Amino acid sequence: MTVLDEAYERLSSAWLENERGFVNHGPMACEALSVMGLDTEVVAWADRSAQPHRAGTNRAVGSGRITDWGQSLGNFAMLEEWVGHFDRSIRESGWRDTVAVWVPRLMPSMSTKLFHAMIRTAHATRSIDTVETEPRRRELAFSLGYWAARFEPRPSASSPGVPGHGARPTQEITGEDVQRQLARIATGAARRFVSRPDIFTLHGVTGAMAVHLLAPHVPVAAARASLDHLEVAHLSLFGDAVPTVTREARGVDRATLAARAADTGDVHAVKLTEAAFRALDATGDPIFVTAAEIAAGADGPG
């Protein structure tokens, strides 16, 4: 069993939200820490993240008999049934087919809970793509089930009344094109974050880079649609202005940034730092180094 599998096992007693509705970030942060090479931190983070989500909750998996999925989306009372549905789908159809079919159906609700259901699904998908194990199958089932139960659709770019956006031409757009455009949106989000670092602008970056993780696992047409949904979500949440940023990165190396992010004890610092590393690889834009330095508290003296 890998360290991340052990973390998922330790988090199995924790529910998806705490009693105040705050999303459980533990599985996402543990997966991000592992990707950044900080396996020695993962189990302790799992234990710490599980505690606030234990009281009054359980991890029951329902029968999964979703007879009308369109009518059942967004029904949080059916959460356990949704988890059961995805648990069975992953076992019977495989995780790849389950993701390919269901992520496009859920993408209209990508920004629900400030992108968290989608972000958790993206981290779970990357983990199971690395190695398929029982804890990772369960984590993916819970992530997809949570997303389906919290489903709240938003308009698409081609919807009437969406300012400044029309139907995106689909011809000649490849999966690589989609990835480049997702990275472009993440770059704008990083500039907003650097200009105004807060929990709200931070999710513009992690949300965009979650779509970047999921897009290769869905059909190209669905990946194009996810790009539209992301653009509209960012327009709705952040507006269309992207600030000019003059703040420069200090050039802190990745290993130091990752360690500093872990030392903060902040799940959002860890997730943003890992997402920034991927975005830097995709774009070469140093704005992501600056964003990671801010998130990790490495942008000041010392």
C-alpha cells in the first residue's frame, strides 16, 4: 500500500463536508503533497484533515440505484446513493469509462462549491491514473458522488444572455488546443491572485488547473465544452478584467516552495502550489512562481 493509499484509508472515516458545510480538503491536499514528493507529510495531513469532518457523519455507500439520473442530479439527500452508483460503475465499467461518461455530464456544475467537487474529482482521477487500488477507486466514487449530489448547473458560453461570449467554433480544435487555452485561462487567474491574493482568487487558479487535469480523460468535444464552462464561470466570478502585474518572482526553487507550502499547514497553499507547478510547466510563465511564492509564504524576507 502506498502512502497516499494509507492517507485515503485514514480519511475514510471523514465525510465530504463538516457540520458547517465546509468542504473536506484532506484528500486533495494529500494527493497534491504526494505529487510534489512530500510523502513523508501525507499521513499526518490525512489525520489532521479527517478530524473536523468526523462528528455526526458516516461513510455509508448506498445501493446506487439511480433510476433517473437527470432528475437526481443536485439532490443532496441522495448523496449515498450517488456514491453507490459510482462505486458500482467503476467496478463494472472501469474508472476510465466512468470518468469519460460522467465528467462531461457534471461539468456544467464545475463552479459549484467554488469548484471544490470538481477539484476533488480531478485529484482523484490523477491518483487512480497513476495506480488503480481499492482506496483510489473509493476516493473517485466519493468525489464523483459528491459532485453529482451538489450539482448546480451554470449557463454555458453559448447560452443566451451571457455577455461577450458566443458559441465557440469546434472545427480544427484539438485536445492540445484545449489544454493550451485552459493554461491561458489559468494564467489570467494567476494574475488576479497575485494582484489580490485571497481565498476567492486562489480558486480561479486551482479550478482552471483541475479542468486541465480532467480534460484529457474525456472526449475532445466534451473537453471543448468544459473550456466554455470554465470561461463563463470565471467571467461570472471574477469578471473579464485581468490586471497588469509588475510583482516579480523571487525565484525560489520548487523543492523549497513545496516544503514551505506544507509548513503552512494550509490545504489551499498546498493545492495552489502544486497547481502552479503544473501551470508553469504548461506555459513557462513566471507568474505561477510568484503565485506559489505568495501561497507558500515564500515571497517575503527569509
